[in-house]
Amino acid sequence: MNESRTTRTETDLLERLELPAAALYGINTLRGVQNLTVSDRKAGSEREFVRAFVIAKKAAALANHDLG
């Protein structure tokens, strides 16, 4: 991949869209952000969300381990 590119093209069933080359998300996430307003929370609360998500994932992993 050419490191100098600032965007990349992704395709889904609807069309092709340009995403930032360094984005850690794909076309489905981009569509969700563009089309679905779930809350009025703005950027900056990601750290709390990630922490809560990790806690939930860890709890699930521990429960699965205990259940074999």
C-alpha cells in the first residue's frame, strides 16, 4: 500500500466511499455515523466507552472460561 495516500476506497452493496487511510474503521462504521444518531455525545468520551467495553469483554471471557 502506498504510504502517501490520505484516503482509501471501500465498497459495500450500495456504493464506494472514501475513508481516511489511517482510519481504524470501515465503510459500515462510516455509514452508521453518517446515518444514525444514537446520542448527542461528542468526541472525547471514547476513553470511558473503551474502558467500559473492556470490562464487559473481560467479564464475558472469565465467565466463558469458568464454564469451559
